[in-house]
Amino acid sequence: MTDAFASPGGVQLVNRNIARALDSHPALEIEFFSLMDTGPDSRYVAASAFRGFGGGRSCFVAAVTEAFLTRGYAALLITHRNLFPAAIFWKTAVRRPYLLFAHGIEIWDRQRPWYRMALRQAQRVLTNSHFTRDRMCLANSVPAERTEVVPLCLDEIGMPDCAISPDESGALTLLTLGRSNSQEGYKGQDTVIRAMPQILKSYPQARYVLAGGGDDQPRLRDLAQQLGVGSQVEFLGQVSDAERNELFRHAAIFLMPSRGEGFGVVYLEAMNYHLPCIAGNGDGGREAVRDGVNGFAVDPASPQAVAGAVERLLADAALRWKMGEAGFQMRQTEFSFARFSTSLYKAVEQAAAGGNFVHT
């Protein structure tokens, strides 16, 4: 893996859950190699099973190569696209199966030859959503029957299980949590800012809070000022886990009308706090945010569509409660750690045994 503990992010959250799920399974003996981590958090994985290299690429490559050649592994799982070419060496050197975990937008398009070869030769490619799987398969000629959708879940150690409704003191607070990166630019913060003038006409006390770092914040600040909504848009930058949890607790609506989300674990975080969500309708976010059930999936390029969804929710407290409860129940059942662990172990077991694929 690239990292699970060294930095925040959705891939890191998934890696922590992978480590926890596989290391705790009684039928598996696991060894983890992490490029960027220095060591593990013992709540997730035993230190004896984890080797971190603190960003030392040559040491990482040497250790993984030595392990490939000398240990009797049944299978290899690679959890990030940037490491996929290592699978070709693995299979050539030891002729044993491997699995890949594909996360999102970086895998949707046609990959370079080594990456495409790794995808095609994998015993199984795991994806975080049906949307990501379908885009990846179409662009790279990967047989769908060699894939498995693993429903994601929260980091239940890092985020509490919120069985109570959120604090209604934030009844007019709109929240987005996510990087504002100028190189990506797909999270939809700019669309929400463009929607604010229409929202404020009906709800002049509404405010939009953006949490998360990123180099695109100066442009977004300028946009808010140009539209005359600068005083109602608050930029918090990177926040701690405790601060993040408080933001969810005091918000009324979570919205991230993204154009490039592979799935969006952050929607599950919001659902954990009984928040109705607004997502884009053209990416993997719609698998977590079901239009009309636990929120709305809208055109991510349309400020009018975003404003309409916000106004509908702010106007109807009962609807907000109903959708928030629906999302919370989905988070506990469809997107639980237990289901994630079961799906992951099943895929690993079948790949290691050279078993037949079960298309889901």
C-alpha cells in the first residue's frame, strides 16, 4: 500500500479498514508493506505484521522484492494504482495470483500499457463502486467477471457511531468536507458557491462551510467575493478528526456535487450524523446518495439544481429528518465494516485459491 496512517484521505481510510479486516481474520496470515507510513496504529494492525518505509522508495522496493522471492505468499493485494506495475513482476517471478484495488477517477480512463496489463492479468480487480468498475472495464478491456465490488465503510475506530440526531442549532449550515485542489477541481465547491446567491434570497441566514485543505481555496474565495456572498462562505482549511466530527454534528445538509467521485466515503461520514446529502448524478457518489431516499443527486454543473435541492431540504425539516434517518440506516447495513470485511475476505480467499469469479 502507499499509506494508511501517514496522511488523511479516502484511500488511506480504505487502507486502514483493509489492514484491520485482514489482520484480524483468524484464517489469514498477513504481512503489510507501506511506502509512506513509518509504522501502524495498533488499533488496526499488529506492529509485527506491518512494515513501514517512511517514503523511502528504494528500501520499499528492495524489501517487497525480497519478500516476493523468498516468502511463500498465496497472493498479493495492491491497494493503489501507482503500485499496480509491481504486480507484473510478482506474477512473472513467482507465478502466484494477485488482486488490485481500484478506487476512482484515476482508473476510469485508458491506462498506460503496464497498468493496463496489470489490470487484465489480475486474478481479481476490486472496486469501490459499480460505477468505477464499469468505467474501468470499458476503458481498459477488463472482463467484468474478473471484478468484485467491495462496499466501503467508515473508519469506525476514528469516527463514533452516532445513534442520535444532529444538533439542530446548525439548521441553516451547509457543509462540504473535501480537498479543493486546482489540479482536480471536481468536488463541486465552486458550483455550491455559485448557488449561494439563489439560496440566500430565500434563506438569508444560511452559511456555507468548506473544510479541507487545497490550493484552489484562493480562487474559491475570490469567486465568493465576486458573487457577493463572501460573508456567508467560510473556509476552514484542514481540520482535525474532532473538529470534523463537530462540523457534521452542527450541520443541516452535507453537499458535495462532485463530477469525479469513485464512491465518496465522506458521504458515509455525513450519513453517520443523520445528515441528508446532495451529490452529483454522474459519478460513483450516486451509489451512496440515492436520489429521493437519503438525499438528492443533481447535475453537478448546475448551480440552479444545487440551490433547488438545498431549498427543498431547508424548507422541510421532516424531509431532512426522514432522509437523514434513511442514510443512517444504510450506513449501518449496506456500508458496515462487517460487510466490507466479509466481501474483502471472500475476494482474497477465492483469488488465493484460484477460485471461480462471482460477478456482483
